[in-house]
Amino acid sequence: QLQLVESGGGLVQPGGSLRLSCAASGFTLDYYAIGWFRQAPGKEREGVSCISSSGGTTNYADSVKGRFTISRDNAKNTVYLQMNSLKPEDTAVYYCAAMYGSGCIWWGSRSSFSSWGQGTQVTVSS
């Protein structure tokens, strides 16, 4: 059974940093593009970033460009989201999701991804 587990969320002050992890079990991430989404209270779930199966291509939402970095370690079956210069508007539950195939095709759409983690809360507040 495909399973994704996020970790690394927490409470951080504005301007701070967090690194989220997305660990896979039951399958190898080698053949999957991985996306990160977030959902704030009362808002739609939105795509934050995506990385191709090889790690050679990355995509970011405009709201996080220059602040967030997605990366992957296929040997550890894990994808990371390094979040720097965090803002209160980054507060949300963050989810990782897997898309079978090499590229981040239509990565901003939830329906492109077949497997999801349970989410990890990120709160940016002073």
C-alpha cells in the first residue's frame, strides 16, 4: 500500500525557517513526481511546489519562489521542502502527494496526484 508521511511542521516566528519531510513507504519514489500542497483554514488547497522523479526539474508557486526549495533523496525515499523567510500567510496544513511519472504535469491540480499524506501543520506567528 502506498503511504506518504509528512513531518517537520511546527510553530515558527515570522522570518524563521522549517524543513518539511515527506517519507514514502510501500513503494519507491523513483518513478514519481512529488508535489507539496497547503491548505489554510477556509481556503482551497493550493499547489506550492513540485519536483520531477529525477529531481532535475522543480516548480514553485509565485507566492513561495525564492523562499522555498524542494529537493529529494531517492536513496532515502524522501522529499523535502525547505521553507525560509516564513510569513504569517504561509500558515497552513502542508501535504505531500505523489504523481506517477517523471514530470510535474499539471502539478497545480490536486487531481494530478494519486497518493496523499495526512498533512503537517505549519504555523507562522509571533
